[in-house]
Amino acid sequence: MAISVLTIILLISFVVKTRQKSAGTRGDFVLPARTLFKRGAIKWERPWERPSPYFQDNLSQRLRLETTCEISALVIADQDTLFKGVILSQSGKTFYADSTFRLSLSRNDCVIAFLNGVKVEGIGISSKKLNNFVIQKKDEIGPDEIK
């Protein structure tokens, strides 16, 4: 009787230890409640594996800004800030969105804008600051507020 009890105890301890080892090798872990887990930056082995920041093929609107002097700009697309900073003189930037762009410029007269290859009216006409200029589709372009 003692041998059978001892055998059962050894068998149970063996099963428990092998489960603990196999659970540790799978990489599963449990975070304590109310703690945050921060994953480190992904290190891509090959540059072509890295996903594009904007899925340009799926987006229907393309805005191209070309400058003749240095300006500061804020470009918001579909309620997400794409660019906030300085665009250098004699340069340009292209942005993509699903439907709507909102544009603020430090100087309106130094910029030419093209939406899907068509020049945007209202940009490049005065030296005033341009705030919250909404660009949606070719037929629905206009300023909310020009200062």
C-alpha cells in the first residue's frame, strides 16, 4: 500500500513539473493586474518587411504641397496629424488621405497645392496666414477661416 501511495505522489509531482516546464518554454506569461506591458521597438531584419506608415494604395486622396519659400505647415488628414513642422524653400511634400485634408500655413503666397494632380484654388493667393483650410474632393474645396 505504501509503495502505491508513493508511486502516485511521484507521478503527480512529475506531471506538475513537466507542465510548468512546457508552459515556460512556450513564452506564455501572466501580467499582474493593473500593470502595463511595454513592448520594445520592432527590429526589422530586412527594410522591405517594414510596413509602410500610410497604406497609399488604399487611400483615395493625394495632396502635393510645393513651396517657393520656407514655411511652417500643419497637415491633418482624416482627423490624424500627418505633418507639423517646416517645409524648406524650393521643396515639396506629398500626403495621402481617405477623404479630408485640413491645412494650416504660415504664409499662403509661398505654396502651390495639388489635389490628385489638380491645382487647389484658394492656396497661393495672399501673403496672410492660412488656418484650417479644408480640402475634401475636387468639387468641395474651401476655407473655414483665413486670417
